Amino acid sequence: MNSLTQASEYPKSDHYDGKKFFNPEKNNTNNLYDFLKWKLSSKPGPWPKHSLLFANWFL
């Protein structure tokens, strides 16, 4: 097993039980129906006309 994937390297905390990480404040009752309802009813926002992320690459 790769040393980056070994779970035993992390100490137990309120977000880690020794085997997996989780969000203790999140209500984990969501299911496939909830996901599909969210995805099919969501309205994406407008795309920007341009981005400044790579603007310096082309100067």
C-alpha cells in the first residue's frame, strides 16, 4: 500500500474515525433521488465572456 493512502497515519479526530473522513455536521440522509432532483432542477449561472486565469500566458 502506498504511504499516502495508509489511513493509520492520521490521528483520530471529530472528522476522522480511524478508517474514513466525514463531515459530522452534514446530514447524510441524501440518496440517489435527492441527487437527481437537485441536478435536474438546478439552473446553471451564465458563463463568463472571458477569464483572466491564463491571460498572462498569451502576452
